[in-house]
Amino acid sequence: MTSAPKTSAPVLELQELAIQIIAQDFRPGLISLDVLKMSGIIPPHWELSQNPIQGQNAAQLSFTNGLNLVAQPQRLMFLEQMGGGTTLQGPAIAQAYLEKFPHADYQGLAIAPKVLLGFPENAEAPRQFMTQKLLAPGSWQQMGNDPLRAALTLHYTLKRCPLSINISEVQLNQPPHGVVSALLFTGNFNYALPTELTESKAEFLNKRVGLWQTDTTQFREVVYKKFLNSGITPAAAPNGSAPPKSNASIFPDLT
């Protein structure tokens, strides 16, 4: 087995948490700033950082505190950058939504943390990690005119829920570095409704939202200790270059 390549330490590190609520009868039109404030889901003093996007198939509300709500048919997502010493708002707002709308036809919940590691000074580091550390060498890698680019999805069965982790090599357009080669780790803790419930669907999912810290801690341990062998699990990048909080995702320019 080829040993792991020696790569330069990433100087760009970004983390994001997405909480996705799935409901059969949810429509994007059900989400608006007025509804969220009047129902008490968000505090009345919260302000938008940009004009809301409201359409038949999608809606988006971006707040000045960094929380973004993205609505699509049958799903509502709470997106937020992690780290920087700020308290995450998304989990509490997701729980408040479930409490205020307990009778929706909920189908499940996903807690999806992301970690992106960019290498502005070593464009080959992500590809070397994918093709030399995660994949066995072989002639099958030598095809086509360009070097192989790989993505890998792993599925784990945890006691509390299934977990999938996708690892991919991406290109990130991030000023002032320009286009940066990066590794993107995306986790998905999938909480499905059990066949027999002893509580309401909303109550069941509310308790699973409360596991977000357990999920994100375990995800970071897998990324940093098991995949990267760094022995650290930082809650935030000490030298990361954070993008504006008005974006619906901290990874808007992946190519």
C-alpha cells in the first residue's frame, strides 16, 4: 500500500452545519419572515442580510447572524457556518419550528456537517490524498488525458442512525486565493421515523435535532483523526478565511 503523501498544511478551512427537516406536505410558500416572527420561531429583532428569495419551488431567507433557511418542496434546511466563536442558531430554530408546527406530515431528519480543507499552495494535495491514500494504486487510475479525479461515499451503521460520508476533490473559488484545490468531507446522519412511535413525529424529530453536537463531534473526529491522522478535532479553523454570512452555503462556488 502506498504511504500517505506528504502535503502542506491547509491554510483554508471551512465548516458548515445543515439540518434538514423532511415533511410530505411542506411547501416553500409556507416560509416567510412574517410567519417566522409571528409564530415566535425567530426573535422579532432578527433582520435579513439580503432580500428574500420566494418562488413556487424554492425560498430562501438569509439573516445577518449567519443563519440561512432554504425551503424546497417537502424539505426545509437550516444552514449555518460553524466556528468563529459564535453560537449556532440553527438547531434551536429547527426545534422551535417543530414545536410550532407539530401536525405536519414529517418523514425524517438529516443532520449534515461539512468540512472543507483548501490547499492554496499545493494544488495536487487533494488529488494525492484521494488517489494515493484512500484508493489502492493500479493501472485503472491511468486513463484519459487528465489525472484521475475521484469521489468516495462510505456508509456506516451506527446504533442511533445510519451515517454516510462523502469525500471528494473540489475546486473552490475563494478570494483572495482565486481557485483553490480542496477536499470536501460531507456527512449525513439520517434519522428516519421508526415503524412504531410512542410519541408524535414532531417530538421524535425534536429530540434528534438535540443530538447535533454528538453528531458533529463524531464527524469531526472521523475526519481529523481517522482520515487525516492529525490527532485534533478543531471546532473551527484558526486560520480559515470565512466567506460572507449572507450566503446560503459557505461553499457556494464549488466547481
